[in-house]
Amino acid sequence: MSKIYLHIANETNELKAVVLGIGTDQGKPYDINPVAKMHKEEGTYPTEDDVIAEIATVEAALKAEGVTVFRPKNMPNQKQIFTRDIGFVIDDKFVVANMKEPVRKAEIEGIQHVLDQLDPDSIIEVPEGATIEGGDVLVHQDHVFVGISKRTNQAGFEFLKATFLDKQVIGLNVVVSDDPKKNILHLDCAFQPVGDKYAIIYEDGFQDKPQSIYDLFGEENLIKVNQQQMNRMFPNVFSVSPKKVLVEEGFTTLIDALESRNIQCIKVKYAETSKLSGLLRCSTLPLIRA
């Protein structure tokens, strides 16, 4: 079996290998977050066929960029769309997430064939009592931003801080609410670096002003989005390089903002999948970047 040599130093370097979610055999609709619950109640929950079709467009876009795409093995009656949350890579280490929601804990089994290709010493398990999901963890060179949310707790943040002593691990408290228009499920729903020096941010998604973001990026390099745009998941794009980003095709305002900064937008259809409270970063688990 060939080995996978992990390397993730940031969110934007050229993507070499990634695990992309699947939408098959989802089972019953989930209502484990306010947005999915709202669509379930309103009868607008996405169909399995629509989700599968949208993920297929992302797979095609990634492969067109020369990216090696791994997929989870299908597990009946299990949602396996949002691979970002089940684990994440920092430098050459793979952290197996400790999922907050019991219904999602089995998802890691779907990528065991990927884990089997890693150096066993590179795999880090999260201790009991600490919850961490990959959507709350963003790597930016010597910094690791950790969203403290309903899904990632203080103990999870403290574990990462104690584990990655060579990094400046920064905790950011995001807004947690039962209101689907206000809730920030994960940090990457409110913030994400793009390009060489920019970041997309929803400023009202934090309990306190995230001064570390302003200090690191500079206010002039922040692409700010409003609440309606956050609800559509504008911050949750996915970089394949500093110059190319996967973006939902309907995000015209964001596309203009990115292209004006010389970042090419690869447009994909993902509006139905977003109703599950996840978009492009949520659906991808990068293993190797340049």
C-alpha cells in the first residue's frame, strides 16, 4: 500500500491531495444544527440526488486541477458529506476529531483506508472530554485558529494548544444560537484565509472582536461579508492554490471581490448542499498542500 506523506501549512497553498465527501445512503434527514433543522421543517431539505450531483461537480473541478481525490467508503444510513469535521491535518500530523454529535462519530470509519496509508506516529487522538471538529480549525503558517463553538469546546482548544507547542494556537469564541440566521456552526462559517494575504470574515460571528485576525491580516486585506451572505456560507469557499478558489456559482458579490484581488474563481453549483449548513471547505479534508 502506498504511503501518504501529510503536509498542510496553511489554507491556500497548491492542493495536492484531499478527501472529498460523498452524498450516498444518507439515511434520515438530520436536524442537528439550526439551518438543517429549519430546512427539514420547511420542506426544503435537499434531496440525496441533488447533493450527489453537486459533489460530483466539485470532484470534477478538483481533478481538472490535477488534485488526487480520495473518497470515503460508503456507510449505509450515514451522512458522509462533510469530511472536514472528522479529522484535520496540521503540518505532518493527522488529528482524529472527537465529534460532538454522537450520530456523526462513526464517519471516521469511512476513511480508515486513508488512515491506513499514514505513518501511525502521525495520527493524534483527542482525549475524552475534549471535543474538536475540523471546521473549527484553520492553519495559517505558525498560527492555528480554533473556533470555540457548540462543536469544539475549551478542552479541545487547550488540547491543541498543548499538542502543537511550536504553533501560536489562538482560540476564538464564535456566536452560538438556536437562531439559524445567527448561529456560527464552525469557525470556517465566519472566517477563512484566501490568496496570499487576504481573508473572508463575517465580523458579527464572534462573541468578541477577533483582534488577532485584524493584527495578522490587516483590516485592508479583509473581505467582509454581511449576515445574509454568511447565511449563504460565503466564507466557506475552498482554495486549490493562492490564485484559485472553488466558489459557489451564485456568490457573485464574493466572486467579484476575489477576482478584483487577482484570485481566479472556479464556479461550482453547491446551493442545495449548503442547506445542510456546510459548503466547500466543509466537504473537503486536505491531506497535502505544496
